[in-house]
Amino acid sequence: MRHRKKGRNLSRSPSHRRALLRNMATSLFRHERIRTTTARARELRPYAERLVTLARRGDLHARRQAARRIADREVLGKLFDEIGPRYADRPGGYTRILKLGPRKGDAADMALIELV
């Protein structure tokens, strides 16, 4: 039974999964939309939305908390200077997942995750 087991395994070790989410969140904030598998997009959504909520707060503590998850200083600056103020009056739901259909090579369900 998987009681209290939150999130998807994504066939990775915990450290690899954490690195995957960090890199995907960094790419999402850099390009504002990325194409990935549906499972990864659904796992990335709460991770990225928590970071946007921190950027909305905008204080030093929030910036340091976000810096633990986003290593690229340029992307961190964009998150706090552009993306956070953009969603200042929005009460959540900063991302959108659009399903694209199966991938040609292995028929994995693909999705586009983007900032609203």
C-alpha cells in the first residue's frame, strides 16, 4: 500500500528526482514554457507554483528560500523581478498544462507546461 506516499517516483532516486525538478523549474522560468512528459509536468506544477508564491512575497527570506531550489542567479532575478510582480494579484494557478499527444519514439504522453 502506498499510504502517505506523495508524488511520483519517475523511476529515479530521490536525489536525481530533486535535481530533475530543479532543472525543469529553472528551464520553465527561463523560457516560460517547456515541453516534457505529462507525468513530469504534473510533478513540476506544485514545485514551480510554490516558487512563484515565494517570488510574490519578494522579501529577502523568500529570495533565499527560492535560491535553495534555483541555482541560476539570472533566472532567480527574473523570477523575483518579472514573474513575481506579474502574478501579484492572482490567488494561485500560475501554470497551465496542455497535452500534446504521444511522443514519436516511445509513445510517452507529452505535455506543454507554461506560465499563464
